[in-house]
Amino acid sequence: MTDRLTDERDPLHSIARLDQEIPADALPGEGGLPPWEDVALDPAEPPEGWLLSRGSALSPADSPPQLVRTVNLLPFPEHDIPSPEHVDRIAELLLARARQGLGDVFAHPDYARIDDPAEAFARTVAEHQTGIPYTQPVYFYGPQARVAKAIVDAGRYPLVGQCQQAVTTALCFYGWDGGTYGDIGSGLDAQPYCESLGKGWKQVPFALEEWPDELWEQITVGSCLFWSAPCPTTRGGLTCSGAKHALGCGRGSGHVAMVLRKHPTERKWQLWDTTTSFNDPGPHAAVAKQSRMLWESHWWSWIPKALSGGAWLFRGIARPGSLGSLKSQLAPRGRARLLLRRRSDRKLLFRSPWISMEQERLPISWLFRALRGAPFHELVEPTFCVNSASDGPRDNRPLLDCSCDPKGNATMSWRPSQGLHDRPGKADWSGDAPYPAGGNSPSRPPVDSPAPAAGALSSALLARRPELQRIAAGDGALEEGAKGPAVAAIQQGLLALGIHVQGGVDGDFGEGTRLAIQAFQASHALERDGAVTRALVQALDRALAAAGAAVAAGH
């Protein structure tokens, strides 16, 4: 849902603008932006006269692939960890599993029975978008056009999404350039714009079995469904007329969902949307918490004619035209850290360094899968805290938590105020330094372990640089003004641990690199001289090795 003022002079495009200038990094409630509202929507209803016995509440066996559901159907992974006291080894296993991808998920029978050329697109959407919080990416990453450009040009997608922006993001995965405003949008203005990309239909039967064969055949994966409020309307004494419209009217406010899959033999489709827009019959942890998250539906054999308590009416379908080639190597813009807590008293047992999800190309779904059947899950609660990695000044905004419940199921949780630093247990997740693990595990040296001998750096990123090996042995240092691959390795290592380096990895030791080094030194009780010294290299090497965050050569 979005409230916008629109411009009659451009009938094909929805223009997102307000009467006052709003900073690109403004949070809800700031700079004129309204606060977040998580509205409980009524369940979607089939069209009048539709026989419910035909099945809107489908059994699990009839479900299409759904990533969150399928993850929790996997068998628990085996391990050789002797007891829950070995929290280091538990953490190492979960961090390693987070980097293994979704091969076993996509090999599950739920996915194996779908044989369709467009399935690669559906799996890409599931892998990179499922579980993303429901909120505006512009709050974190700037204008929508910039988000679309980042996806198309560099494969960098945001870790936040709203229904229409998320649909836009998914279509950009398939090579679409995002259009003039980087937005499919919603409301009465949005469908003509989407129609301009391909054939659209404004009048279709709600029951799919009543469609002509030729119409059903033209529906493709990526087709967009639109709902909006009536227009004209009145709000706060302002009535739609002329060049401007009342906030909340149908011109710029509404809803869009996308066809993710078509059933291979029946008149059914799987829609991709938010959990509370189409209240699926299947349970989900996010629904129980009344949270909105992007979600794959069950098979639907009809179109809900109204949403948002019946205020938004179904307006039609638009089919994008040729979108190009499916992108690969998508990189999420965010960071995460692993926490281990004792369930009995919530004591923090372990906290990893921040992991750059972009550097390591770790989608949320990979973290989520890693938690399924975590060792000793009935006693130890593991959680991946996922945060924004915004380019703005407030770059540590909590977004989403992935956890393992006492039964071993992976769960997700989010609430609207979490992005305003309202995630519980702030002292646990917001500390700069890793939390030393307790127990008797020999798998990781203590924080104050002796310095490594020359040539003994253990992280792949630093060990491959002879200059850093010499510095670790006490021979020389690097200071502001230095350039070269050793500086680039230090910059890359800091980023891998979630420390912002202004200018990125450019091999140039400037003020931004010095400030990043000082931040690392402060969090590891080192002298804050901002130089690459023996103590700095050794501490950075230990942190990278402990987190498993070493970056491959040339990455």
C-alpha cells in the first residue's frame, strides 16, 4: 500500500511525489513521511457463487513449492558436537551451513515436480526475496529508480521491499530496467503503465476456469494483478480533482501481486505477495505475529475481487513484455550476525562479528535454511539478526530475525517498529565486538591467544598477502597514504566484518580507511592509531578466521 499524489499530465506513469522535499534516507515519521502501519486485512474471498468445496483451503500435498515451508520439511542435519556447552562448534556449524546454499531445498519433491522453463525465475525470486520485511526500500536506499538501477547494473538488490517495489525488484531480476521511475507501482495509474510493457486485461472473470483458453495461455510468470481504492474520493476535506488527488485515493494507492508459477496441468496459479494480503490457509510464524513479509501463496484457482476489507477492488491484469535474461550472482545489500542464547534464562552465549551479506552473497533464505534442526535447539536458541547496510548515516537498522524454535523449525520474525531500533535484546545484537563463547570447546582460540608466528595468518584473505604476513611478524606497518593490494585486503576484511569503509575496496589508504581501522581497534581494545600494525593485522586475522568471513582471492 502506498499513498501518493499523482500528475494528470502523465497518464501512463505514477509519479511518487509529495508537497515537500523528503530526505532520501528519512525514516517513517520523519521529514513528512507517515509512520508505518501494519493493518490487519480481512481474508481474501472467492467470487460470488464460487463453490468453496472446489478448494481454496488446499492440503499440504497440493501445495506448490514454498521456500519457508520446504525448509522445515528437510531432515535435521547430522553433527558430532558432544554437548550444548560447545557453543563455538555450534556456531561454526551454523555459519558453515549458511554458506551452503539451497541445493537440498530445491531438490525436495515440492520443487522436483515442477517442470517448467520459467521455474528458474520462480526459484530466483524465492531465494533472494522470500522473507524480506514489508516496508519501503526508499527509506533505506533512496529513490526507487536508484534501487532498480542497482539491480540491473550491478545485481545489488535491497533487503527491504513493499508489495509493488518487491514486484519491481523481481522483474528487474529478469532484466527489466525498472522504467522511468523504477516502479511498477499500484493504483489506477499503475496498470496502464504496466500495460505499456505488454498486453493487459481490465475485464477478466474472477474464476480462472471461466477464462477462454487463449487468455489463460497468454498469462505468463511475471504477470501483475492490480487492486485499488475508488477514485475520486475525499480525505481530510480534500477531494480528487484536477492535477492532484487525495492521499489514499485509487490513482496512487493500491496493491499489486505477481504470478510466480502457473500450475502445469490445471487452471491454478501461485501468487507472490505479502503474508497478510492473501491469508493463506497454511500457518506461518509471520502471520501469527501479524507481520507482513513477502511470501509465496498456495495454488489459487480464482482472483480475490477485493482487498483491504473490501476497500480496494480488483482492476485487472497486465503482462510485461520481453524482459531479457535472468540475472545471476545477485548480491543482497545487508549484514547479519549470529547470536546463540540459552533458552532457560536468555543468557547470551555467543555473538559473531557482522557478516557482509553482499560480500559473501548470502541471501536471507540461506541464513534461514542454516537454522533448521540446529544442534541442541531445545536448549540453545540460534538467531541470525539481519540488518540494513544502508549507504546513509544510520546504517545499522534492524530488519529481520531468523531463528530456530525449540522443535527445530526455522522461523522468521519482524515487527513494524523494529526498523526504528526496537528489536528486543539490543545489548546482545548491537555490540561492536564478537562475544566470546563459553563452554569447553577447543575449536576457537581465546581472544587473548598468543600472536601468530611469521607466515601463520590463518584467514585466506590476509594470508595471501606477503606484505601483511611481514607486518604480522613485526616488520613494518601501513599508514594513511599507502596504496596497493595489502590495503585492499584490509579494506575487504573490515567490510566482511560489517565495518563501513568509506570509498569501499579501492586499495587507497585514505581517511575513510583510517576511520574504519580505528572503529575496529576500539572494538578490540587496541590502540586507536588508525594504522595497519602488527596488533591490527593479528586481531583482524583472528576475527576473520573465527567468523569464517575470509573472502576468496579476487572476489
